[in-house]
Amino acid sequence: MSRFFSERFNRLEPYVPGEQPKDMQYVKLNTNESPFPPAPEALARISEIAPSLQLYPQPDCTELCGKLAALNGVEPENVIVSNGSDETLYFAFLAWCGEGRPAVFPDITYGFYPVFADMSCVPYREIPLRDDLTIDVSDYTGGAASGAGAVFIANPNAPTGIALEPSRIEEIAKSDPDRIVVVDEAYVDFGAESCVPLTKKYDNVFVVQTFSKSRSMAGARLGFGIGSRDLIADLMAIKYSTNPYNINRMTMAAGLGALASEDYTRTNCATIARNREYTAEALRGMGFAVTDSKANFVFAKSPDIGGEELYLKLKEQGVLIRHFGKERIKDWNRITIGTREQMDILLERTARILEEKI
């Protein structure tokens, strides 16, 4: 860092995104993107809006919020849209946490949470997952979670893919009405149950979702959050203090097109879920331990090869998966679910690597 860099960011360790290499053509299973293109209606609406790009986008995103509200059974005042779900999550750290009001989240979860905390100058506590990589809800109903400004639960969790039932999230919300429970549902559409209904029952539950995964719009950067009117007002105050025009006109149009194509989305999600179970079963047949993922990826480790070694050998053979160096999960890899053809390539090359290893 330069000598001009602010001292308050001395401990900042930036988030490391998944690789996007261009040196060769890869079977890309490392960043949880959809293997399917956006809905045709989304692409058509982008073309329609392009001639008006000289105009600023609508800052309150009225139509998009209205469509999301109708889809989720809430009112437009209960919805905020953002530049990817990451922006909403960052706003949540800014709005609800601070000195004396730490953020709380698992030790194995979405890697951006500690970065958001450090960027916001917010203290945080990490609560270890159980040995089986599941969340112990009792850890969040008291103890280390006491006095927190907000608890952040990725559900399904990343990178494990394991999901909690909404009734378990409800236990956390009920245990402290003065603490926000942020439920990050980036992967909920692939087999988990949403906590959106809890937002109508509890004013301290806030749900975050994204168009990146199930709606094939990772490149468009569109996310949204659902919560009580007061929580949305908090986040809107942050939004209007940073970037009122955070959703560009093309992304807004694509989002409306995607919401008009829910059958397309659900069909793709079902296909990915089938491919996930197919892949998990095949990996278990090779001796891998595989978590019970409800996301668009599997999390797996082999007793015969280390996680980093498998990642590197697959990369040499043109297949990208995601390896994390954190001690507790260094033997595991996260594998995005793609088409059946892509998964067969992964499985064939993994089997070959294991045969050579043994």
C-alpha cells in the first residue's frame, strides 16, 4: 500500500474473487455462475433500453421493486435493489453494526463478511461451525452472539452448501428482538426454503437474494433485499448517501425481463439440482466426502488427494474448481454445477487423477 493509504484500513485483507483466467479454454466450475444464458426476455429488454442510455436510471427502481414485491408476497416498501447482493450486504454492515455492536457470522462462510466488517470499521466475531460443518443454532441465541448489531447467516451456507430450515433461523430472530438477523439467500433457489415469510413476522429479519445464480445474471450485478419498512429505510439512507443510481438502465431492464421469465428460471434451477445430485453421487462413489448441498455447487474432499493438489491437477487438465486455503477446509474443494456434459468432464478427469495418484 502507498504511504497515503488510510491507517484505518491497515488490517484490511481484500476479498479474493474466483479466477477468471484467459490463457486457455476451461470447463469453468469455480465461481458458481449459471451454465445457462439469461432468459431471452431479459436479453430482449436490454436491446430495447440501449438507445436511452444518455438518461440516468430511475433511482428508486419503482417497477423492479414492485415486481419483486409481488413475486415475494410483500409490499414495494419492503424491497431494496442493489448492485449485486454484495452491495446490500455492505450496506447492512454500515447500517446496523458499529462500535459496541459487532457483526457475528460463522468462521466458515462467505469470505466477504470479514472484509465488509473491516471496510466498515466494525468489530466482528466468528463462531466456529461444528465438526460436520453445520451451524449450531444455540451459538447464535446467546453467548458469542449477545450484544451483536447483526448476525449474518448465509443460507445455504457458502462454501458448504448446507442449509438451515427457516424455523431454526426463527429461533435466532426470537432470541433477541434488538439484533438484526441478515439471511443471505444467494443460493436459495436450488433446493432450500426461503426466510422471506419471516420478514413479515419479525421486524429484525432481513433477507438478501441475487439474480447472479438462479437467473443467470452474474455479469449484470443485480441483487435485492426484503425486510420491514424501517429496515429498508435504513438501507435507503445508506444508498442515497453513496450512489443513488446504483442500478444502471440495462441491468434494470434485464431484471424485469428475468422476472417475466420465472418458468425459465425454475426449469434451469431444477436441471442444476439434478446435475448436483448426479455429481455428488458420482464423487461419493470415488470415495469423496460430500456435504448435503442445497446450492448450485458441491463441497467435497477426497481421502486420497489433498484439496489444493486436486485443484491444481484439474486446472492443468482444463477444469477450474475453487480451493480455499483456510485451515479447516483446506482439504475440501467447491465445485460449481454446470451442464451434464461439463460435470462428466470433471468426473472423468478427477477419476483419472485419482488413478494416477493411487
